Amino acid sequence: MTTTLPSRRNDTPDTVIREVRLTKERLARKFDFDVHRIAADARARQGLSGHEIVRVKPKV
């Protein structure tokens, strides 16, 4: 199933939420709903992004 992203000027909270949920569902299906595999993929893509990764120490 292919969707078209709405133009930025016509975005409404509903269209943004719908697109986020669709992306979440696609990723979940791709990794058989395995949260560990989804997170590993996100970390791998994050590392390839070229952006600085900032890690914050947890509050105690």
C-alpha cells in the first residue's frame, strides 16, 4: 500500500497522526512486532544518519 504525504501547509494533526501510525504499523510488521528488532533497526538507522547522537545519563 502506497500513501502520499500531505503537503506541509495542508497538514492537520489528524493527517500527521495517521501517517505516524501507518509508519509504526509498517515497522512493526516488518520486524514481526518484535520491539527489540524494531529498536535495533532504529539504532542502526540513527548511526547512519550522520547526525550527532547525544546520550543523556538517566536521573537517579
